[in-house]
Amino acid sequence: MRILLTVLFCLCVSLMGDEKKPLTKEKDEEKAGAQKKGNPILIAHRGLLHHAPENTLPAFASCLELGIGFELDIRTTKDGHLVVFHDDNVQRTTDGRARSVRQMTLAQLKDLDAGSWFDTAFAGVRIPTLEEALSLVSERKRGQTIIALNVKHLTRQGESKLIALVEKHKLLKESFAFDQSDEMSRRLKKLNPAFRIGKNVYNRKNYNMLLEEGLVDCFLLASIPTVGEVLHLHQHDKQVLFNYAGPGPERRNKEAWKRATEAGVDGLLTDYPLDCQAFWRNAATLKQRKK
């Protein structure tokens, strides 16, 4: 495994609103099931975080090589640069002392080792800028993908920079921003109406309210939807994802993966994309053998 990680690391571094409609029932569900083709796009939470240091270029490059989308976290440095980092404090995933990202310049952040904490094979890996991450996507993506931009801390000036970077790398269709305030989402839409807004939805009773508001392009559902619910959202031209991110055995429930797939979701956000991918592949093999 260590050798595989090392080879992978070397490879990565070298390449561095309609009218509201009621929820449909059995007939529409059967129709949607018949139309559904293939599995959802997998979206790796913070990249392949169990196989490479989270939120780093190796973690993202691994996803791109495997045809998997990914989620990343955006923060703003003291001098106004957008970087990819989850925590406000750099201590957990770098060799730096306890200090906030927003209190450090980009140069100071780039001095930190963001890989050794995970494995010595990744020694010297640096905190990436958003520019570096999106550049990697535009250069290396293989076919259709989903890039989820989790906004942790973004200034008003950073909002314009975010839009400009997504435009520059031609990723408006593949990406969306989420976890920002509704006020920020409206400002982002004003900067570019084609920029896509995502939102975590924890209560299925809110689906129609959000459709009426018309701000959300991508629904990240916290619970597994029904076929009818996915069809309803699709009829309003919304992207539907199942947000199943998080650690632990409860987030590796194969029945949940199966049900989300059968419901017709467009993507599945998970900490375990390779396990899910293997599950789908094995299921397809068994189905083929039964024919």
C-alpha cells in the first residue's frame, strides 16, 4: 500500500423556475426508473481522504484519474488569496502551530507541510490555492464530473475571485458552491447568473419552498429521496445529490448506496467512494452473471 501511495503521489506532483407540480406516484416512479441509466457520479469528500492527505492536489488528482468528482473547502488568507483548506486552524493537517488561516498570508501557508501528518510518502505536499485545484480539474478531468465548492470563509472581494476562477477554467457546468449564506448566494448569482448554487436540504418538506425561491440549482439531500422526489426536482431542472459524507460504518451502508442509486440521484457525496464504486461494480457483475 505504501508503494502504491508513493507512485500515486509522484504521478500527481509531476502533472501538478417552472410551475409547481405535486410529487408523483407509482407511474412516474416507474418511468423515472426506466429512464435512469448508470450509477450516480461519485463525489469524494475532501478528495480521497482515506488514501491521500485531505484537500490536497494528490487527493484531487487521484479522484480525476479514477473518474470521480470531489468536494473541497475554500478559505481566504490574510492577503486575500483563496486556498483549499477545511479547518480554520492549520494545526490538525499541517506541521504548523495553532493559527487561523485568515491570520496568515499565502506565503506563510505555503511554507507549511500539509502531507507528512498523513503519511511520509506525502512529505512536502503544500496547501493548494483554489486556482491550482481548479486548474488541475480543467486539465485532468475525464468526462462528466461534479466539483462541490464548500465555502468556509469568503470575503466580498473573494466572491468575485471565486466567480472569475470558475469562469477562467470553464467549470460553470461542473461545479457549484454551497454552505454560504443566502445573501452571498444572491451576490454570486448577480456576478454571474450561470454560477451554480448548492444547498444542503435536511427536511424534504422544504423542497417546494426552495423551488419557489428559485435560488438553488443543486439540492444536496441529507436523507435518501424517493424516485418520485428526484423526478420532481429533475422536472424543475435541478441537480440532485445524496449527501452521505462523514466517517464511520454508518456511512458505508450498502443499502443506502443502493437505494440512492435506484432513486436516480445525479451524484453521491461520500468519504468512501472507492468502496461504493467496488460495491456497484460487484453488483453489476452479479447481475450480468444471472442473465
